[in-house]
Amino acid sequence: MNSIGNKYEIIRPIGAGGFGTVYLVWDKNIQKYFACKYINDSGAGKELGWLRDLKHEALPALHDFIEEEESRCIIMDYVEGLTLEELIRQKGRCPEEELAAIAMQIADVLTYLHKRDMPVVFGDLKPENIILEDSCKIKLIDFGTTVRGWGRIPCFYGSQGYMAPEQKEGYVTTESDVYAFGKILFYLATGCHPAYAADEITADEVLRFGVGSGIAEIIERCTKLQPEERYQSGLQLKQVLGESDNCNKKLSVNTGFVYGVAGIIFLIGGIAQKVILHDNIWLLPICTGGILLWISFMIKALKREETMRIYECECSIFLSEAPDKIFVKNNEKNIPNIQNLLIIFRFPKKKNRIEKTCMGRYT
């Protein structure tokens, strides 16, 4: 099949959702690309209903619905960009400013869903279902597992690493979306897939990656095992993110930059005392300026390194014939049981440094 209803030309498959395959199609009449989702009977009316009912800038708009003898198709906005999963795989962890902007947009759309007359729970919130457009705006896609209701809502779907503990028992609440939000935040902030992290992530674990305390505390609260201990809705997330952002703005003066400027001022002052005033104490401000500049460089180096605390033990790393596989052999007997191992390879190439990170499980 190369066309749909003699109106849309199928270009290529672009993904698969919870209840169907998604294709890029070309509307011959208005000369525009759209996404077409072929859906089975179980998901047809449900997802179509969501797209008709929900109107938000972070949600794709419904364009058309075509029902043929053997198939049903939802035609909706085609969203260009990378999913957050693709973004992390290509670029690694997000800078905190970008992370905060993405988090606020996700919290905003969750607020819209959770604050409706009958709350809507997305149910399968994960990086693969969030697209970041070139304009840095997000779009939430795939409503195949979305449910509506109050309190505990029966639901048997979820994804490893993002599924709240209660989903494993067969129900979801708005707090289940909050839990998944916390896991997404952890992935964006650290670059480590939450499937390798604990179900409940502590702030201390996040801080080891050089993440700010505000984000770390939000992740900790979001991923509490008991739903009542988490933020209760997207609205609470927006409020706490706003408070964290305001706090960060007050404290976001680049410390290294301040030390650097102060060091330069002292150096200039010392040189002026020596050359112009012929003062005998010119050495003191020059030494002070040198120390401040050294502190400035050290702060920048620490920020750039962005290392996490790892148990120090002697290990032998063997590269297999396949460049993407490694073997790690422990040479020390008395070390703690490390469930998650982060190995960073650094290869110098001319003046630039290439880093490759492999995440695995070590027992």
C-alpha cells in the first residue's frame, strides 16, 4: 500500500506506538507532511478520543481519521526533532539550563492532563514518547496507554526503568506520572539509564554526577516508592521547579568567573602599584590575584570533569574484538557489591578529547 484513501502518500515508517505503527505521509491536497498511525481495534477509538479531546501546545493535533475495510488510520501533526532518548544517546547528559527548560515543559503538560475535570494519567511517560523540536519545544506522543479517572485506575502497561511500583500491581495514579517524570529527570541529568538505577533514587546518588542540589532533591521526591510521598500532580511539579529555578537564578553567578575577575583586578592593582606608585607592597595584590585565578581555573576544571564518586578498586579492563563490548575483571576481593558500573573511556585525538561511556551491570 503506497497511499491512504487516495489523499495521503506513504513516505516511510517513522516508529511504532503502543497500539500501532506510525508512518510519515504526504497530504497531496494541502502539500504538507503528517504522521499517520495505523491502529488496531483495541486502540482505535481510545487514542482517537484522546487526540480529539486534548488540546495543548505540547500535544500533537488531530488532522484526520480514515477508516477502511482492513485498517484504521489517525492522521496527526508530524513532529520533527529528536526524542529525548535519541538526544541523550547522541549528546549525553543535558546541561542544567536545558534540563530545567525541558522539565518545566513536561510538568506543564502533566498539569494540563492532571487538572482536567476527570484527571488524565499518561501512564507510559518515557524519553521515547517525548520529542524535542528544533525550537526547543517538546511534544508528547503516543496515547495508546493513557487512562482517565480518580484515585487508583486499572492499568497494565509501563516501561522498564520508568514504571512506578504501583503499576507493577496493576494500577496507576497521577503520582505514577510524577514517578516517571523523576526517572526521566534522572536520565537527562546524569546520562545513566534508570533501568540500571534503584527504584527509589536518593539525592546523594544524583549529586555524585555533579547535578545541582535543587534538581537532585526533586528527583528524590519524585521517585519515592510510596505514591503519597511524591509530588501529587504536574501542578506541584511546576511550582517546585519554579522555586528551584528562582533559587538557582539567585545562586547561579558563575563562581569561577567571579574568582577570575577578582584575580585580574588584583593583578592590575599590583602592577599599578609597582609601575605608577612605586609602592613596596605591590607583591601582595599580585600574589592574591594569582591565587584567585588559580582557584578560578580549578573550579572550571572540576565543573568540566563532571565526575561521579566511584568505589576505587583495581580492575582490569579488556577490550574484546568488537569495539562496543568490554569485559571487566575485578582484581580485589574485599570491595562493596557494586550494582551499577559506569566506565568512561577517554581517547586523545589531536587537541580534542573523545569520550565514550558504557553503562553496564557489575556483580
